[in-house]
Amino acid sequence: FAVPQIDFAAELNAEQYAAVTAPAGPLLVLAGAGSGKTRTLTYRVAYLLSQGVPPGEILLLTFTNKAAKEMLHRVEELTGYEPRRFWGGTFHSLGNRALRLYGEEIGLSPRFTILDADESETLLKQSVEARDKLFFKNKTNPRPGPLFSVLSLARNTQQSIETTVRHSFPQYRDIEHRFADFAAHYEKAKREQDVIDFDDLLELWLRLLREREQVAAYFAHRFRYLLVDEYQDTNPLQAQIVDTLAPHHCITAVGDDAQCIYSWRGADFENIMTFPERHADTVIHRIETNYRSTPEILAFANAVLEAQPSGRHFDKELRAARPRGEKPYVVQAIDEREQAEFVLKRTRALIEDEGVSPSEIAILYRSHFVALEMQLALARAGLPYQITSGVKFFERQHIRDLVALLRFVYNPSDTLAWQRIAVLLPKVGEKGAQKIHAAARDHAALLRADLVTALASDDVQSKVPKDARDEWPHFCASLAEVADQLRDTPASPALAVERALEGWYGDYLRGAFADYNDRLDELKALAGFAARFDGIQELLAQIVLLNGETADARSAESGADHAAAIRLTTIHQAKGLEYDVVFLIGLADGQFPSRRAIDSGDIEEERRLFYVAVTRAKDALYMSYPQVASRPGPGGMMNTPSRFLKEVPPELYETLRIKRRFNY
Ligand code: ATP
Ligand code: MG
């Protein structure tokens, strides 16, 4: 093996150097954002290679495949080693490789296939119905999606279903005693069909390691060095896999407990707190210099952490390595529209006057619904943007459902819109939807009635599958109410959206999605958007046009134009990344921290999320919030700035005034 020539001491600071060149053994690098943890891990790989460790003995675990690829690419640049000679990737991707190789040892067929999320839910649904035919008929019972979330969280946290329900899904306490039976049946169904689900990639991998000594010994021998990035966001299942893979304890784990933001998916930063207890003689390295951000941005970030109530966390204070820059800006906009216009204007100036590359500009937000106005403004201005591994607002499932509902009510001959809505009813497929529609058309023609009213007739109802009959009257009445709303003069598309949410679709949504509240927020944002239009046809036309424009923007994302697109992303997706300029929008109390976090009384994870957001910025940070809520909330029409903002001493940021033609 070629030994890479790298001057480690010159390219790393003393703390990083110590961690990179530490002797083999359990190593925990605990340091704040932007201190070079990921860089340290990358150099550690290079260092091991330089010491003659064959690349095949190194296993690199990261949070996303993209992160793994990027790190391996960096290692290649440093050392000249080709990335494919390493095992590197996410826990799930490596679980897949391990099970392909040795799954037979625990009775897995060599031809097993992996179910995607939809397929897993379908199989779970069938398994539940095999035990209790009527379970999903009862409206108060969870739909397959939420039920799957319960079982999945229990598996990832390695807790009993009972504990999981108690802590995270109290709404299902009455029926929790039935879940274990459903889970067992679901497991059996998977085994019979030689399929596994996403969680099995971890669970079965762990079982393989625990139950087959030779396999565990092989892995322990093969991978002499384990390196894990973002360790604070591992869940208990993943932490156990790491521990089981490394009886030799040669693990380098890097993380920042203040950046743990995935506890809703089972991540538990106790893993990082207890690492030294599980691995005797752990050497802890701390890095206290931040290389990413200007001192001003860093001072702001430090203040965010100082406001943390005392509790279980490691104290960290970061020193800036970079020269002075600008203070972070706080911008108060009248409403979401003005906020979007401000970001757009600043973005243009940054790109055109200051030569900032669009891909170095990120617009971050807490929840998708906050980004609607932003997407509208960018699409209208023709500025290419890229939503990092998310679906654009109007392409999201529930948004499309509701738009289809409006489209159908407005134009009942629109069969595609009808189908999209009708298939949400139990046991109604495309064919069935067509049959119902044909019957309604005939009935309407016969009685010279309109088609929406005709849906409720006996003729039509006889075409509806038995399983859907119970909710059929509610469904018809709800569509009729939306139709009434649209007939009013002046018609209010916003009220039509709200009617739909109060009616059948709202009920459907509640049952269908575990993240019901987030989706409801997005639909309320849709109502806010609809409020700008006097007629439904203007609204519907605008949505189609916007989708066309985003399709153009999308084509610009591929290939060479990748660099020309601004990044729009939730904070969760921006973890570990950095940008020259960051806009953090929607900093109103109730948006961030979210209303739900405030109501639950636990806002600490939101605070960590805020910390992650501000520490993505290298040169400039703009934070903004709308003064007027687009939809009235519990606090009325007016927003107050985020409590997180209020906790930071005002001398640490600068308040920007938006120049307006009229002052209010
Ligand atoms: P996060 O907590 O956000 O994941 P991190 O601790 O992993 O951050 P890195 O992403 O590794 O930090 O580093 C942040 C930035 O600082 C990168 O641009 C990196 O190249 C740079 N950097 C880190 N250490 C040094 C150094 N010793 N000299 C110069 N630049 C450095
Ligand atoms: Mg990192």
C-alpha cells in the first residue's frame, strides 16, 4: 500500500492532531459545531492508512449516504485511495450489505427483498386485518401509517411498545395492548414472503451479530477500526450495533450533544453521554476552535447555548479562528410575503453584486409550511432553487389531495381530480372511482342536478364498496359544503380550503399520517395562500403555473447548473453542512419553537435545532420573522419574535429595517 504524504501537523490544530494520531482504542471527539469534527474523522482515516492499515479494515458510518460519499471523496483527495476500497455509508446501507452476505445464517432467504415505506404499511395493514377484520373500520383507531410509526419507534429505541406508546403516542393508550399481537403477525407475514423492512436492516443485522459468533468474530476481525460521525444522533439500536461490531473497542465517535435533533426518530444523546461507560479507557478529545464562522456568528451561537437550562449536557465554548465579519442580522417583516421579498432581494444582491455563488446561499426553516411563500417568490422571480431531498410544496401528497378536491368540486367533470380523492376511501380503486363517477353523471343528467349533489343519491351509493359506505355520507356532505363555499359571492377559496379541512378530508388526514400536525400546518399555509385569490379558478391556475415553473427550476438542478441553484432546506436536512450565507426564516414564536413544542412544555430539542441552524453560516446570517401571521393562531393575528431570539443579548445582532414605500 502506498503511504500518503500528508503534513498532518500543518493541516490540523493541536487538538485535532491529537485526536487524529491517537493510538488505537475508544476515542470520543466531543466538540461544538464547525470545530472540524468531520474533518478530524476524515484525517483519521488518512492517518490510519499512512500507518499501514489496509483500507479494507476501516468501516465508516455516517448519517446520510451523501455524507459518507463526501468524506470518502475527501479521503481520496488526501491519500489517492479509491473510495470503493472502504466500507462506508449509513447504518441501513451497511446493514443491507451485511445481511446480503450472511443473512442466511439467521434464516433469511438469499433472495430477500426490501419493502419501501408504503409497502411496509400495506403489509402491516393486511396483517392487522388478518387478526381483526374491523380494526380500521373504527375511525378512532390509528391508520396503518401511524401504527407503523409506533412499532418502528419501539424497534429503533429498543423499548417495549407499551413504553413507546406512553411516551410518544399517548393518544393510543386505550388500545396499546393490541399492538404486540399485530406486530407479531406482521413479523410472520414478512418471514413468509422473504421480505424485510427498513428497520430490519438494523434489527436483523444486530441479531446476526449477537446470535452468530463466527459472523461477529469475522466482522470484528475484518473491521479493526470503526469511525462514526454525528454520533449524538444514533438511536439505541445503532449504538448497540456499533458496540457489538467492535469488541476490540477501536471506535472513533465524533459528535456534539448540543446538536442532537432526531430524538423524535429515536435518537438518544444518552448514547454519547454513556459512551465512556460502555468503552473502558475512552480518551475524550475536545476541540474548542471554530473554523467555520465569523466571530460575530459564533458569539451569537454561544449565546444560544448559554440560554440552555442547566441539565445533562457537556459545556462547550467555541473560539473563533476567522477574522471579524458582520454581526448577524435580524429582520422584522410585515408578513410572510414581505419576508420572502426581502430574502429574494438580498439574495439577488449577494449573487449579482458580491459574487456569491447561489449554491453557497441557503434558506433554512423549521417546517416545510414556512417555505411556501419563499418558493412562490423564487419561482416567480425565475431564480433556480433546489430543495434538499424534500418534495416541493405543491407536489406534496396532502397538498395535491386537497388541490384535487377543490378542482373536482369546481369542475366535477375532471375525472383525474375525482380519482385522486375517491381512492382515499377504503377499498376504492381507480376502476371503482370511475364507476362511481359514471353513476353520478348519469344520475345528475337524469335529474338535471349537479354532480356533487348527485353523489349522495341512492343510485350512486349502491356503487360504493361496502367498506366505504360508512363514511360515504360524510364524504358527500363535506364536498357539498366546499361547493357551497365556492358558490358564495365573493367566493373565498381560503374558506373553501378550511371547510375541506374541517370536513371529511381533515378526518382522513388525522387517521392517515403520524405527522398529521405538520401536514395540517402546511394545509393551513395553503389556505393562507388561497386567501390572495378572489376566485377558485385564479387559485387553481396559479398552482398549475407555479408547478410548471418549478419544473423548469428542477431541470436547472441537474448537471452543470447545480451550482446555480440556491438551497432551500429544513434545518434537519442541513445538519453537518455549511454555507457562505444563511437565511433563517420563520423565527416567530409558534413557528420556531413550534407551537407543539411550546404546548408540550419541552423546547430543548428546538433550541438545539436553532443552534444547528445558526452554526451553518460561514460569513453572513440573516434571521427573519413575519409580524403578521398568515393565519390567526392562538395568539391572534400578531406574531412575537421567537423566544430563542429574545434570549440572545441584543448587542450580538443588528436589527435591519426593511425600506418600504409606505411606512405603517
Ligand atoms: P458540524 O458540527 O456542523 O458537523 P464539524 O465539527 O464537523 O461541524 P467540519 O465540517 O469538519 O466541522 O469543519 C468546519 C469547517 O472548518 C470546514 O470548512 C473545515 O474545512 C474547516 N476546518 C476545520 N478544521 C480546520 C483547520 N484545522 N484548518 C482549517 N480549516 C479547518
Ligand atoms: Mg460534521
